[in-house]
Amino acid sequence: MEPLRVMTVFGTRPEAIKMAPLVLALKEREGIDCVCCVTGQHREMLDSALKIFGISPDYDLSIMQPGQSLSSIVSRTLHGLDDVLNEAAPDLVLVHGDTSTTFAGALSSFYHKIMVGHVEAGLRTYDRYSPYPEEMNRTLTGDLSSLHFCPTGQNRKNLAAEGISADVFVTGNTVIDAMKYTVKDNFEFFSPVLRDLKNNGRRTILLTAHRRENYGQPMQNILDAIVDIVTEFEDVDVVYPVHLSPSVQSVVYPALGDIERVHLIDPLDVDELHNLMAQSYLVLTDSGGLQEEAPSLGVPVLVLRRETERPEAVKAGTVKMAGVERQAIYDMTAELLTSSVSYEKMSRSVNPYGDGHACRRIIDAILWKFDRGGRPEEWSGE
Ligand code: UD1
Ligand code: UDP
């Protein structure tokens, strides 16, 4: 029998980190010919993730432009994928999550009448402008997909409420698989700033903020709250690997560049980021991925957004919504810095997002769909 040709299409940092263990597992599985295509929606941040996992893409569309518009990401991806899909002729295309690469990859595959599998399916906030444009990207991708790989049971329920119930599998999130490659005891940091943070006796707050819906006043509120926090708490360092988007860099550096004990650094390789998170006291973030990673390391998270599509860790008590108002962010952070009772309640290690075997389940489900294996075992996560 001819091997099943499975093509992965991804383009940004979070997609790369979460698809990397799946690419590696697909390459190892007998009976599958894995083809890796990247759009290059991100350049440096994508390449950093590919390097850490030792992946060399078969196709690279190199679409990134400085300050790119959403339309340009989608149109350049559609255009680039035409030739790639014609040449590689995969049996199945796998896309991940909710970026513009995800949506364009699924749409292009549909135009080519190639089956689409959606990894990290079924996350919803039910607000089409928050996160923007991700909520719409993932809803449209769900409609275009024939196989849906949900991290949790809640994600499956979300799809069922939209009438999507065939070929939906609860697998856990592949990010937990990825962390098996990156998180190490006695990890040696490359960056001198991180080496110093480990040994200076102060508490580290890891901060990331990059979301489009936080541009403008919400971002300003977040940055003001950070100044308040380091001014009030002298035993705290804030480390912020600043996203390369000009819209983020142009406001973060002027606001925090000269503030004592605030360390603005370039984006980190994912192994450094995960191990920095593991030794941090607290995470403040508007990222999706960090909300999933930190709970498994027992590090509390305050989410710098008004909503989340990841309610599981909130329910488990290790993540709280801090919103985007200066005073509320300060108050909730101060509470965790001063009350050991509040801190202990949030700092238990929980794993609502997976058990590290999501990739195996996804591949089993694919082989089942193409009549090459039995019905896969699913993950029991709620
Ligand atoms: C994208 C995703 C978002 C995801 C985020 C992860 C969309 C619409 N948004 O947002 O869902 O949370 O990635 O980080 O798909 N840049 C570089 N080098 C890089 C990466 C980015 O210079 O390696 C700069 C470029 O000027 C680029 C800009 O950042 O135009 C914005 O990148 P883009 O992918 O459009 O949006 P993100 O905000 O990164
Ligand atoms: N990350 C990283 N280096 C950094 C910041 C984040 O490797 O400097 C990783 C992080 O561990 C997570 C992913 O990037 O796996 C999250 O990406 P991002 O926050 O850009 O996107 P989101 O998850 O919000 O879509």
C-alpha cells in the first residue's frame, strides 16, 4: 500500500511549537509520508522554534512582510499554497489553531479538494472581535475541516453545539507533548540576564503581551500596571521577551525601557522560555500558549485579557482573569505577592490540557479515518 501523504501547514511561533512534536511523530510512524510546509508568517520566531525541534521544512512560502495586514497574510498564503498543493498532492492537510495561516491553509486545501484536519479544534470565546481575528479564524477553520482534534472535552462540546460531531477526537493539547522536549531539570540558560535572574534572590514575574485586541489603551494599562508593581515590590524582577511586531515594540520600549528591574529582551527560544517559566514566581500574559503551559509547571497565571477560550485551568484554580485595567492588574498581582495563602491556592501543578500523548492519538485517528487502523483511544480530559 502507498504511504499516506500528510502535509502540515503552519507559519507562526505558537503553531510551530505545537505542531513540532506532531511533525516528528508523523515522520517516525510507518505508513505515513510527512511533508512539512511553512508559510513563514513569522520569520525569526518561526525559525527559532524549528531549530529547537530540528525540523527543516520541505516548503517555505516566506510570506512575512513588516507590519503585515491580515489580508496580505491570507492572500499570500493562498497564492503560495496553490503550487505546493498541486506538486505535493497530499491526502490530508493538518493545520493548527487560529492564526491567519491556519484559516488560509484550510481554505486553500478545500479549494484543492484535499481533506483538512484541525489540530487544537473547538476553542471558543463566542466574541468574534476578541480574540481578533482568531475567534473567526478558528470557527471558519472548523467549518472547512473533516477531522477535529480537540485538546479537551469542553472543546468537543463547543463543536457539538455548532452541529459538528462527526470525526471529533479528544486528544489533549500537543503543547504538553512539546514540553517533554524542552523542560529539563538543571537547564543551563544561554542568556546572561536569565542566568542572573535565577541567582539574584528576587522573585521573577514573566510577562508577555502581544494580542491585536490589546493594542492601544489596554496595552498602555498593562505597561502602567507593571511600573506600579516594580515600584511597590523591590524584591521583584519583571522579564518581558518582547514580540517582534512593530506595533508591540514601538510602545513597550518607550514605556518600560528605562525602568529598574524590568528586563526587556528579544523573544526567547522555546526551551529557554519554558525553563524560565518553570522558575518564575508568576506569569502575566495575554498569550494563549502560556495559559496552557504554566499550569503544568505549577506556576500561577494572571491573564491580561477580558475573556479566555481556555476555561479549564481557570476552573482548576491555577489561572485567573486579570483583565486589562491598570488597577485590577496591580491589585491581583499584589495579592499574589503578599498573601502566601492566595499564592499556594494557585500554585498547584495541574494538567487540564493533556498528558503528553496527543500526537499519538492524532495519528491513530488519521490512520483510522483512512481505513488503516482501529478506532483511536481518546484522552479523558474534561
Ligand atoms: C500572530 C497571530 C496570532 C498569534 C501570534 C503569535 C494572526 C492574525 N495572528 O500574530 O494569533 O497569537 O501570531 O505570536 O495570525 N514579526 C517579525 N518577525 C517574526 C514575527 C513577527 O518581524 O518572527 C513582525 C512583522 O513585522 C510582522 C508583525 O510582527 O508583520 C506581526 O506579525 P503577524 O503574524 O501579522 O501578527 P502577530 O501579532 O504576530
Ligand atoms: N514563547 C517562546 N518565546 C518567547 C515567548 C513565547 O518560545 O519569547 C512560546 C511560548 O512558550 C508558547 C508560544 O510561544 O509556546 C506562545 O506564543 P505566542 O504567545 O506568541 O502566541 P499565542 O499562544 O498567544 O497564540
